[in-house]
Amino acid sequence: MSMPNLILLDPASKQPLYLQLYQHFRREIEQNQLKEGQKLPSIRWLARSLSISKITVEKAYQQLLCEGYLNNGNRTRYEVNRFSENAWPAPASPATTLPQPSPLPPIRYDLASGEMDMDGFDFPLWKRYINKAFSDQDRLMRYGDLQGELELRRQIAGYVRSRGVNCRHEQVIVGPGVQSLLNVLVSMLKPSHNGIAFEEPGFKIGRRIWEDRDYRIIPVRLRQGGIDTDELAASGARLVYVTPSHQFPTGYIMPIGERIRLLKWARETGATIIEDDYDSEFRYFGRPLPALKALDSEGTVIYMGSFSKVIPPSIRISYMVLPDRLLETYQQRVRLYNQAASTIEQLALARYMADGHLERQIRRLRKLYNEKHALFLDSIRSILGQQVEINETESGLHMVLTVKSDLTPKELYDRALAKGCRIALLQDYYLGEAPAAPSQIILYFSRIPTAEMIPAIQLLKEAWFS
């Protein structure tokens, strides 16, 4: 019998004693302290020595036996199993430790995130509406409506009228984020479509969802007026994904003439348009532009929206409005699509909207972001001056900058990161090869405190032009 090294068990630990004993012997075997063929103490002897039960020892041995560390061929004693040579990697000595790369400084300014301002949401108020949703416990014990809770769909149907979209609540489908709803569309449209056109550059996560389901992705270049409808018509596509109210990532707004041309193309070819009304709430000058869907009299547009810019994105609720011709298809297949949005959050949001809080929240954020937009723009102009060119837009939470430098986009990114600033690159949103020049970057301002905007832009200047 091999006498074990000192075994220390902690009865006060949350970890069961048998696991502590198992880990001790496993460590001894892996470190070659116990060698092949050595016998372990008998269950009776070890239990008596450690003042623990025989069952505890037996459970530890059985676990080692099951994992192949031990065998008990003679049925009486456990012994260390045979392993191939060098089965256990030797611990690295200090002399052979590989050098570690120097750690990057922590992210001080996340200019690549379009998340909400830290003071942009009244959580105590939201908590009250969550608590109200708990009042109907019988309802919460059941699966929710597959299409979305009725109260919320009615509120959404009223809400989108501010974008010129007239629909019935029966046409509204609720989901936990745009990506989830796109998966529904991918499945619904697959029988009649095998390709989809996207703006180039455009929504890369959206492209990936369709690509993963074997759709052919057709990139169509952008002009300042939005997607190039002539190139779209020539592509042969019969399905297209657009962001006409605030194109992402360029920020272009599609004018009325181009919208009419796009709808005319869809009507004449029998095509379907998916409109993502991205960032539509945040237009800082003039009235918000109506959605493309507001001009659609033929049922060619699927309208998609999300609350993730006006309430925290952790509250996962988005929606789409289906034209009647596709609503019938959805109803036939609805049982295939599980409702993954939280019933509690849907009910809370419905009451929150019914009491007028969403409208007040949007007005509050629009004022906050208008001020931040102006300050961010002034900071860039005063600090970076003629060294950058700003693609100015009147809406949204980000800006596109052309950096007048010989540095590549990757070099701009790495140098900014070394200063603690994370930025986004416009080239990452191209499906095909991005233009080699000029170097264009995306900077979000929504998460940056107003007092920190000047220091953030100053760091970018040091990173790129010092």
C-alpha cells in the first residue's frame, strides 16, 4: 500500500468531501506523485485515518475509476492506471515561460458603441412598470402570445403612426431584437427567394443572418441619395434590405424622389423591400422624415423597428409590420416561431407607452443627443480641424470621419486603441473589398459624457497626428 501525501479536507467548504478527496488523488496522479501500478489505501483504512465515512472514500475512488485514473482489476484494491508516456504535461518552469505581450490600456472612451447615455433612462420608473406587470400572475404562468402581447401590439400600431405608418395591430409581430425577427423572415421568404440585396456598405450582422441560411448576398453600392436603384434593378434582385431614414453606417438620408423610384421598382418587378427604420427618432433639425412604408400603397414594404436606442437594449423588444400578403404566410407558419421576448417586459412596455412615458423619453433623449451632437461636432472641428473631413448628418448617434493621413484604417484603429479609445472602421461594413483610400472611421458620441468629449478627441489627435 502506498502511503498518501498529507490530505487536507475542509469540512466547512461548500465543496463535498468526496470531491475534495477526488481532486487530491487526481492531482497526485497527474503530477506523477502516484505512479502507474501503485495501490491506493483501502477504503476502510483511509476512512478511519481521515475520520470520514467509507461512503465518502468510495465515491471519490469511483469517480477516479470512471475517469480512468484508477483501475481495480482484482476487485479488492484500487491502483493507478497505466497512461501513455508524457500523458500529463509537465508544469512550465519560470525559465521556459513564454513572454507575454504588453497589455493594452483599458478602454477609456468607447467611441464604437451606440449604446445609451448612462443617464438616459429612468430605471426607478421602469421598475414600477415591471412590478405592475407582476400583478397578473396567472397570465405570467402561461406561454405568451406567439405574435406578441396584444396590449403591446396595439401600442406599437399607434406608435408607428408618428412615422406615417398606418397598420392594424394584427400586422405587428414582436420579437427580442431585430436579429430574431430577421430569422423569422429568412424562413418565411426562403420558398420564393434565394438572394437578397444589401446596401454597400451596410448592416453586416443582418447580411450574415441571410448568408447563414444560404441566401445569395447581392451588394449594391450607395450614392448620397441612398441605394443605387439603377444598379439594384440591373442586379436581378427581388428582395432588398434598406435603411432609408438614416443609412447605416454612412448616415445618408434617402430623398423622396429616390424613395418613389425604389417603390416603383418593387411594384413593377414584384419585389419585396425590408425597411429598417434605424435611428429614426433622432433627427435634430426639422420634422422627422416619414418612413418609406408611409408611401407604400401596394404592400411591398416590410417595416422593421426597434426600441433599443430609446430604452436600454437589455430590454429586448423589437417589432415588424407585415403587409397583408405576407401576414397570411406568417399565420400559416406561426407555430414554427417561438415567442422569445419576455412577457413581463412586453406588458411593462405596453403600460409605459400607454401612459405617455415613451414619448416623453424620446423627447428627453432627442434634446440630450442634440446637445451632445453639437458639442461633439464642435470638439472635432476645434481639435482636429482640417486634418479630418466630417460627413455631417442631421440625425443619428454617430459621425463618419475621413482622416487625412497616410495611416491605414487598421493603423488608425490600433493607435487609437493604444490611447484607450475604441473606434469603428467604415471598411468593416463592406461585403466586398472596401476602398483602399481614404481612411474612414465611425465615431459614436451617445455614450461619451459631455465633459469627456474634448479629452476623448484630444487623445485621437495624439494617436494619429503626434
